[in-house]
Amino acid sequence: MTAIHDTVAPPPSPCINICRMDERSGLCEGCLRTIDEIANWSTLDNAAKRAVWDAIEMRHAQWVAQRFTSQGEQQ
């Protein structure tokens, strides 16, 4: 019998081929990863890759919230 972890596809790379590091945030403008997360991606196990994806989702939510807050201040 095959173990469940053997049948689950590994998390895909978050890279979207917009590879520019933002100096202020230290994050890639395309995938929202740190330089260390990018450099280590190929050596991470699936759990660590999922943790990176979780961090990306949090960063994106923070970015969206900050953007809407900034837009509200401008009006």
C-alpha cells in the first residue's frame, strides 16, 4: 500500500517570473518570497514549502490591507 505522502503532489514553486527584489521589504516583487526562501526552495521538504506558501499568503493579505488603507487616506 502506498503512503499518502507518496501520492500527494509537492507544492509548486511560487515563482511567476517577475524576479525583482524590493529593497525596502526584502521580498521578491513577483512571488513575495525572501531571497533565502528563493535560494533554498529546491532543498525544502514539502512541509517547509507549504510553510513558505503560508507566509506568502500572509504577506499578500498584509499588502492588500495596507494598499486599501493607503487608498482610504488619499481620498
